[in-house]
Amino acid sequence: MGDKTFLDWPFFEARHRDWAARLEDWCAGLAVDHGDTDAACRGLVADLGAAGWLQVTGAAEGERLDVRTLCLSREILARHDGLADFAFAMQGLGMGAVSLFGTPAQRDWLARTRSGAAIAAFALTEPGSGSDVANTATTATRVPGGYSLTGEKTYISNGGIADVYVIFARTGEAPGARGLSAFLMPTDTPGLEVVERIDVMAPHPLAHLRLTGVELPESALIGRAGEGFKIAMSVLDVFRATVGAAALGFARRALDEALARVQSRRIGGEALANLQMVQGHLADMALEIDAAALLIYRAAWTKDMGAPRVSREAAMAKLYATEAAQRVIDAAVQLHGGDGVRHGFAVERLYREIRALRIYEGASDVQRVVIARSVLG
């Protein structure tokens, strides 16, 4: 990547710049075989863990997650390979509830996911409730010694390959969002079934899960009963900005590919880069990227400085960065002409990879609702 001047912005400290430089060097040797997505993800988690990069995906007891480092990591990994970003991100999101609210015993799993010895998943979405978390239908009924869970979860990232899931279910302390709880559930728990593996346009492990009388001990409860919604929103408060960072990584790669294309491709005897209309596209792309980066790292810095909630800042970062990246990548495809939609070209892959980011962890219109409520409030 040509422009790294953003690392000199006051959001960052020397340790962030050092982390970024070392991860960049590591990614230079990254070679991911996308032929078998499950195997690729397992291998990436193991490799990222062995190299120490997953240590930042969880926080030691009493410490906070370093959101700026999480964002920098996702940006760099996404620019090199979308599946590498996915493998990294899910270790953080999957164990986010344990990082923020877990008991010492539950943190034994965190040690395993940070080392790459186990794969984590975050199971919130259901067939009848995506962004409407308060409408969760999966139930957790009190039984002697713990809970019995019944229900379905869908579009669960790492579904089918995860070793441990954080599951959200209705325990009924109050109506709606106030009656949810979070549980830590190992994959080998009886009653858990992978109903379907879900194929999407940019392949990564996704599954539809069914829980039929899954019995979990009292010790599986994360936080207190009835705190599930608060736990889920606290996790998303941290990780939504990192989704924007992944989109930023995709956008930066798209601009790099576009710059190389327009400087090497000739029309009418001169490089495409000499055409004013092409220069206009490049200017718009650079502007979108810097604006997205400012919003992302503002949100991350604000959280790292101790703000209890950054819902507005994180929503702005995710909304703008993902929508802007879609526009940047679309422009890069256009500047590539026919090669832009041809398999094997980076911009075609980026075009498929960016679309999901405008949906998961709160679709774009949900982010608009969050921002509007903040403004109105």
C-alpha cells in the first residue's frame, strides 16, 4: 500500500505503528488456499494464533480490549485476504462476551481462542430475528443445576467448525430485550445440531443451528440472567467499528488495484490515469477512504480512552465505511473494464466480499436508526 500517512494521525501511539508494521510484514508471506473454506479458516486461526496476532482478540481480566489494534489488524488483514480477516475477527467477536463479562473458568476458553487452539462463534441471529434482537425466540428454561436451551440460530459465522459458541436465549426475566441471557456452549454439547451449511457469494463458514434440549450448567451463564441484551450490545459496541475497518482494508486494496490499472492501461495512446474523468474517480475514492478512516479511528480511540459506550461513533464508522467501500470497489471494477468482473482479478473478489459487511453486525439502515436516536436524544 502506498499511503501509510494515516498511521501518523494522533489517534495512534508508537505501539500501534509497530504492530501495523510487523503484521504487514507477516501478511507479505500470506498464501491462502480458498479451495476448501473450512480448512482455510482452521489453518488461518492456527497460523494467526501461533504468530501471536490473536492475543489482541481477547482481554485479560480487568483489562479492556484495544479497539485501535483490533481495527488496524482487520484493515491490514482484509487488504491482503478477506478470509484472513474473517478468521481473526471471529475469534474476537465470538469471545467478546467472555472478554467483557466472563468468569475465570469461562476465560479458560479465551486462552484457547487467543492461542489459535480453538475456534469461536457468536450465535445471536435467528430465522425470525436478525437486527431485532429483542425478538429472540430461542428459550433457556431453568432445570436442576442449570438450563435447557431450545431454538434455532442462523447465519452463524464459524458455524460447523467452531469449538465453542456464545449463545443468546430467552430466560424470561422481563418482556423483550430485558429477558435475554448469554451462555457459553462447547460444540460437543448434546442436542446441538448443524442443520445446514449456508453458501454465500464470498465463501466463509456459515451455518444454521438447531438446539433441542441442550442442557448447560449454571456455570455456562455469562454475566447475570437477563443481561443478554446488554452483553450483546456491549460486544457490538466494540466490534462494529472493526467491521468498518475491514471494509476500509477492502477499499484501500481496491484503490491500489485501480491505480496500477489506470497507470498501465492505455487508451488513445496515453495512460488512463491522464484522463480527467479517471482522475475524478480516483479523487473520489481517496476522499471516501480518508473519511472512512477518520470515522473508524475516532470511534476506536474514543472507546480506548474509556468511554463506556460508543454506539453513535461505532454506528457512524460502520455505516459510512461499509457504504463508502462499496462505492470505491464499484469504481475500481469500472476502471478495470471487462476484467473487473472476471474471476481471478482482485477487484472482482473484493466486489463479492464487501457486500455482506453492509448487512452483518447491524445492517446499514439499523445503523441509521442508532445514529438518528442519538441525535434526537
